[in-house]
Amino acid sequence: MPKAKYDDIYRDLKERIEQEEYVYQSLLPSENELAARYDCSRNTVRRAIAQLASDGYVQSMHGRGVRTIYQPVEQAAFTVGGIESFKESVARNHRVASTEVLEFRHVIADAKLAARTGFEEGAALTYILRLRLLDGEPLILDHNYFRSDIAKGLTEDIARASVYDYLEGELGIVITTSKRTMTVEKVTAQDRRYLDLKGYNCLAVITGQTYDDHGVQFEWTQSRHRPDYFRFQDVATRTRPGV
């Protein structure tokens, strides 16, 4: 099954749902209608719908069709279950965003950094510290380490735009898996320096290790978020024991 076709259908339907062309609780067109619209097989349509269901946008109902269950929210909602770049999250939430690159340097992982990030000691890494602004407010501080032998040719301009666009579009890296931990942590002097904390003394922190399709970790990231402005959402389905 051609992935490009399925992915195009998935992205188009996702955008239509986010723009409320298909409103909450409405039914999507039938598989036959969608297959005719996109000039593809019903199996390709099914795969796109399965991905939308996995992302929490629709729910398939046997014999009754596919219902839209996506609801837009006022706060920016960052997904936990999926792998989504900051640029993609901003587009989905219809926000105005900008990125400032505060630090960009090449480092070698010592024992302490290796233990913290999961990279092997001695690995050549590119460290990027970025400040994320939404609607003009400095709300997220991102720390990123990328393996220099995989994420080749990174620049400050790329970091300011979208590292994932570059990795996937230019280098052809297939990003597959991310392991994440969510914590609440006290703010640091660095957080206070760059973020508009509005009096908060703690942050929502997402720490993750991301892998390519060869099972190699190429990224460690820590995103530090002001707690009042963000929701982290995931989609879960229940599997009954013995079923």
C-alpha cells in the first residue's frame, strides 16, 4: 500500500476536521465516497481513518460509519501519544508562533551527559536551546541534543524553522518511536531568565528519547512548559481482558 497516498489522505482529512468542515459528532463520507474522491482503494482509505482514530480525531462504528470526535480547545494542546513537531502542533492549534535559538553548539557526551540522555559516552552531539513563543508570549524552553552523525548539517536557521522537516525532508530519516516522561519540576534560574512565568514556581516538563527506523536514538529533548497554558492529550482505548 503506497504510504504517500495514505498519508496525503490522512493529512487532508485531519485538516478538514480541525477546520470543522466535519464538525464534532458528524459522520465522515463513506469509504466508497472517500475512495472515489481520492482516487484510491478502500484499503488505503481505511488506513488513513485508522490513523485518525489512533490520534483521537474519529471513531469507527461498525455498520454505522465513522464519527468525528475531535473538539478544538482554547489552550494549546500538545499530544503525548504521537510524535509531533512544534511547528505541526502550532499549525494544528491555529496559533501564531516564533522560535528564538538561544544556544547552538557541538558537544561530546561525557559520563554525566550520557547517563542523563541515553546517548553513549563519547558520542558527538549537537545541542540546541530554543525559546518558543506563542502569540508573542515566551512559554516553552526546549533543550535538544541530536546525534551529529545522524542529524548531519544542522544549522541555526534549520533549528529556527523545523528540525524535523529537515531530518525527514532533506536527510530522509524515518522517525518512528519516542519514549517520554512527564514531570512537574521547580523552575530554574534559566527558566526565569527566558520564560514569562506569571508567578509560577513550577513547570510541566516533557522529557523524551526519539528513535529512527533502525532503532537508533538520534534525539534527546526536554520541553519545559508554563503550566497554566498547556494541555497534554493522549488517546487510549480499552481492551477487555480475555477478548
